[in-house]
Amino acid sequence: MEERKLNKKFVILISVILLLLVAIIVCLVVFSSSKKSNEKSLNTSLTEMGRDFYENFYYEQVGSSADERTNLLSKFTDIGIKVDLENLERYKDGEFKSKISEFVNNKTDEKCNKTNTKAIIYPKSPYGKTDYTIEVVLECGFDAKN
């Protein structure tokens, strides 16, 4: 009879331990999957900063006439104008500094590389102030599957 009570207590103890382990595993899975990727918001933010830089600074500095501007910008239609985080941090007396400090991969906590994370601006004909496309390159541990 004593042996039966010990076996019953042992089974209950093992059951409680297993339930606790399952609860811990479920909590870990829920917590880790709730950390969403912020890649899209970083892309949007860098696109906006690139747009501001190009339209309000770069475009105004290139050439003194429409013909001169067209001639100069047409050289960048394929290679693009690259603006990295380091340069954007200095733009407008550091206006984007706080935004750039947020450039961290939420999933891995990896900070974005300030020289390799950049907006690439491709001017296009007729080379007006808003005639361009922007490609964003993030180097902070995001992979193609995110």
C-alpha cells in the first residue's frame, strides 16, 4: 500500500513538471513569434528620407538650368545616386538623427550598417524634381525570407 501511494505521488509530480514545461514552451513560442519584422517600416522611413534629400537638397544643387540639370541627372539613370545613413544623419543639421537611431532589426537586435544601408535614387526622364524611383538597401540582418 505504501508503494502505491509513492507511485501515485511520483506520477502526480511528473505530470505537474510536464505541464509546467509545456506552459513554458508555449510562452516562449508565443513571445518569440510576436516580435514582428520591422523591415517594411525601415524601408518606408529610408524612402521618405531619400525623397526629402533628393527633392529638397540634391535636385536644387544640380545644375543652374533645366538643360544642365537634365544632362547631369541623365548620367545617373542606371547607376543611381546613393545616399547612405551616415550622410543622411548629417543632412539638415542632423534632422534625421533620431530616425536613424531606430534603424535596428527588431528580430535580431542588429543595428543597420550606416554606410551600407542606403537609398539609391534613380532619376528618370524628363528629370523633374519628382521624376525618379528609389531603391532601399538595408544591411541589418534581414534576409530574403522576411
